[in-house]
Amino acid sequence: MTGIPELYWLPPVRDWRASLCEVADAAQDGIWNAAVALANSRLDFVQTNALDAVVRRSLDGTAPGDAVARPVRLAILGSSTFAHLHAGIRVAGLRRGMPVATYENDFGQYWQELHDPASALYRFAPTAVLFAFDARHVTAAIGTAVTAADAAARLENLCSWVVACWRRARDAFRCPILQQTVLPVSPAVLGGNEHVLPGSRARFIDLVNARLRKLAASEAVDILPLDAWSAQAGLARWHDPALWHRSKQEVVPTAGPMYGDLVGRWLAACQGRSAKCLVLDLDNTIWGGAVGEEGVEGIVLGQGSPLGEGFLAVQDYARELARRGVILAVCSKNDEANAFDAFDRHPEMILRRADIACFAANWSDKPSNIRAIAEALNIGLDALVFVDDDPFERALVRRELPMVAVPEAPDEPALVPCCLADAGYFESLAVTDEDRTRTGQYAGNREREALRVASGDIASYLRSLDMELRWRRFDALGLPRIVQLINKTNQFNLTARRYSEAEVRAVIADPGAFGIQLRLLDCFGDNGVIAIVIGRMQNADDLYIDTWLMSCRVLGRQVEQATLALVADQARRLGARRLIGEYRAAPRNGMVRNHYATLGFAAPAPDGATVGLSLRTLDLADFATPDTFIRLISEQPGSPT
């Protein structure tokens, strides 16, 4: 790494000027894709600004039709200057196929704009808000003469002020909120024991950051941990006191691409666009040497060898990712038997076959195997991160599968975990119980598929699964998983609407609506919460299905029919006579365009509706509960099965 925070996991640009000209000269319908490709390179501050300028000029602020994520309108509300950081944020969005527009309050006017509905902030109508307060602003009332009691009182006042900002923004915009921690730029005045000085500004910043993290957890606000990043890379890479005094820039311009990427990965996580699966090569990636040539006994792995311990660190990090919900897969040019032998017999192996959801060890080319892995796991290629020690294989996958993330893995295996962590591919906002059991769920899927093949016919297979679909209304206990599913499910999602935690709570409180979460169990185990339905009474007779989404891994098991029966029952309880189902086309949900027609909904008369929008109706008087092999069980207190 250099003296500045850089995106070292991305491949370098081989011919910058020519690459930028290709973007500028691209046809109108090709500019976005060309820009996305260039954004996925290791760009510095100057290059980032140049690419941003070309994209803004060429697209004239309009969201391209081939963007794979929803446009974002990010408001940056803070006390210092941020104009030099906007390009890094927008290019970080570009890197993820996500159009981002940015807004910054007039200098020092964040509180005034936040409390003025006629301000430019409200006209901007943000879909995400970032709060960022500089160290001088935060410590303005602190000095060495301040007593411990006064310092504690001023800490409470400051934290109350920040929480008031969060709540005002949430009430006004109903959107996700990100709070930047304070950069620890105040020099020590006591020294190594600075923490014993009540009025120390350095100490006060540490206390503020600790309180921000605690308060954010209770207020459903996310954290941008700039203090941790500055501790890791060195404060000088993030802050220059001279620049502060000249232009009130707390974050230096050269850190702009890295700062933007930190914000961009959070924006992507808010849309459920973080990577889901880590695909690992084997030879010289998770162990040293080639197992096919040297045998299990000859590979380098384990304690006592610096290189072997480095490979253990790779495996340990991969296992930790799996424990928090990341799927693991293997893609290796190897004989399968040799690869299995290493997993089964080597005494130092941390990863075992049971940890791997999909195992592709053969002599096919790696792009083909990666496509097969995505298909087997039923996830998009853009949900995969592929780690391989071989530069040729990395370049081949990038060329053939540009939507797959392929980090420039360091030659030293001990550095690979840091590379993956720094790249932020698996950025997440919460960890649910379903995340922690995901590896077991995929193991169950393999057993289900084996049973399906052995059963011979679909009816026998479904009957043998012994399925239970358990449901209950939205509640506080299930809130993290509900929000996660709504914001990450793309394929089986009829309207692709996204809900914040506050909006889900509003559904819970609405007497004219219901939100249902469904969990599927079968003879192989618990699939977790696999479906969400939100229904709203539209008038005295019609129940409008606002949201219906499901995990694709349960398709073909009659869950759709059983869910419809439940929705019909809930609609009748609200006095509805008809169901209205909406399909709204989105980049990835084409697979469910005929969902309502398949379930027996009739199409209303054409009325010049919006392109990509389809409405269908179901008369509840004529609806008969379909026969399925699923037992529908209520977990709702006071509700019959």
C-alpha cells in the first residue's frame, strides 16, 4: 500500500487515458456499462473525479436503464467541507451498478436545513442520509480546564443533539441513516495516560465514538467507522491539519475513493446487494502446493510453518464468514477425489466438506464452473466473490464474468483475510438466526435434491418432505430478518418495494394492513423465514397485496399455493371481498411475471397502466383453498391454526 488509503484489492488500470476515452466515446446505451467496468479498477482521486465527470456529463444526471440497483439520493449532513468527496461516493455507487446523486448542506447549516421543510435538503428528498461531524465541532465545549462532571454533562448534551438529528431525519425522510464516527485528530496534551484527563479533547472523542456506537444500535442507525479505519491505516492517510485550516476538509482529498467506497458498500447493503458467496480456489489459495501432485501429506498447511499458518488464517476467516451467513463454495482445477481427500484427512484442515455448500473440483474452465455454482445455489453471479492465487485465472473470470467480484489476492496468504475484509464485499447491517444457520440450510438442500431424484415423481417427493409452513404476523422479534429479506430478495419479489425498519413498524401498527412472515420446516430441517407478504385494505372490499416475496430455494414446493390460502384468510378477516395482486417489473424479477395468473387471478380490463405494471384480481367468494402437501401452522398468539 502507498501513503494514502487505496482500493488495493481492485486490479490496476492498464491504460487509463485510453480506458477513459472508451467511456466518453461509448454510444449512449453503452456508457453506463463501460463506466461500471472502469470503476471496478484501482482508481486514485484524480482518476475517480475524471470518471465521475464523464459519467455526469454523458448521462446528464439521468439514471440509466441498465443499472442493476435502485438509484440513491444521498444527503451528507455535516459540519465540515465534503465537496471533494462526492465523486468518490458516486463512483463507488457506479462500481456496484447503483446510480447515486449526492447533496451537501451549506457549510455548517445541517441543523437549520434539517428543521426547515422549505430548505434545499427537503427539495432534494434524500433516500439515505449520512451525518458527519468534525472533531473541532464535537469538542468545541471541551478543554483541559473542564471538570469531569462538566465533561460528562457535555457528552450527554452532545449525544442528545445527535439523536435528535437522527430522529428528525427519520421522521422527515423515512430512509436509512449512517453516522460517521469522529476522526481522532486532537493531539494528546498529557501523553500516554491521556484517558485520565477529564477535559482532554482526545479522550472526549473516544467517549463520543463509544457512545455513538451504543446509541446507533438502539436507534437503528448504522455506523461509518472512520476512527477504526484511521487507526488501521494511520491518521495521516485520512487527515491533514493544514488542509483543515485552509479549506475545512477533515478528510483529505486523496482518501476520497476509499471514503466513497465505505459509503458505497453501505448503500449497497441497504439494498441487499452485498455479496452472498465466497468461492475459493484450493491449491495455493487455502493450502500450499498442489494436492494432486504432492498428495495430502505434501501440501503446506498448519502450525510450525509460517506459510502453512498463513493458509490456516485464510481458512479460519472463511469459516468465520460462513458462521455469520456467507455461503462457501469451491472452484478448483483438480480431481474431485484428491480435493475431498485433503478436506477429509488432513489433520490441520479448518474447513471441512460440510462447510462447503457447492463443490466444483474438475478440469472445466473456471468461468463455466462459477456459472454452475451460481445456478446450483440459485443466486446471481454478482453475489459471488472469487479468490484465486493465479493471476491468469483471475483475469479470465473478470473478462468472462465481469459481474463476479475478483479481488487481487495478495501473494502472502496471511494477508488474504485483511484483503477480503478491507474490500467490504460482505458488508452487512445485521446478523439474523437464519444467517447463522445458512450453511446447514444448503446442506439440507443437497439432501432434498437427492430425495427428489430418488422419488421419481414430484407428488411422492413433496409428500415425503413432511412440510410445515409456520406463520405469524410481523413482530419486533423477527424485525431484523423481515427487513433483511425485503431489502435483499430480488428474483421472487412481485413489486421490488423496499422497506426501512420504521416502515415495517408502521405496517405492524396499521389496523387496516397485515404483514406475515413464513417459515418452512421439513424432514431435513428448518429453512428459516422464507417468505414475506404485506397486505393493505385499499377500500371497503379490496385487499391489495403490496409485497409478496420468497426465497428462491423453496420454489416448486407448493409454498406459493399455501401462502395464497393464508393471505385469502387474512383478507377475509379484514372484510375484503377481493384480492388485488400487482406485478411491477424490475431488473431481476422476470421469473414471477406470471405468478398471479398461475394462481388463478384474473386480469382487469386494460386502462393504459404504466409499462411494466400488471394488476390482477381474485374474487374471494370463488376461491377454494388449494390442496397441497403442506401443513399450515399458526404461531400467532390467539390465532387458530
